Amino acid sequence: MLCRRQVVAPRGARLRLRSRVAITEPINASLGVAFVIALAAAVAAWVLATFVFRAALFFVGLIAGGVIGAKLFGLLQATTTTFCSA
């Protein structure tokens, strides 16, 4: 028969799920203020992520365009071939 022990998390490791968020605890904010702060943080994170991914997409497109342009330049460059008849 297996003996099951109840695992108890350390005192500081438990998540405190209250009506307030941990960020708003120092200022004793109400639930409404906590919601507004959480909403503002989510919008800020969304804007930052959008900016980072668009900037990365710009640089990847810049590199790809440079490579494609260099290949086309090599293909379409006017080359003169001289045949030496001896």
C-alpha cells in the first residue's frame, strides 16, 4: 500500500489570490483600480510586442531584399565577353 504525503508549499511560495493584484497592494488599491492597472499593463505589453515583431520583420525584409537585389544585379549586369582569335 502506497503512503501518500500531503505536499505543503512553503509559506512564501503560495500564490495569494485576492481581490487585489500584487502590484496594487502597496497603494491599497481597490479591485477596479487593480483592473485598470492590469488592463493598461496588458495594452502596453501588446504594443511593445507588436513594435518588436514589426521591427524584426522590417530587418528580415531588408536583408532578404538585399540578397535578392544582389542576385538580380549579378544576373542582369551587362557582361562583355571577348573572344580572342589566335
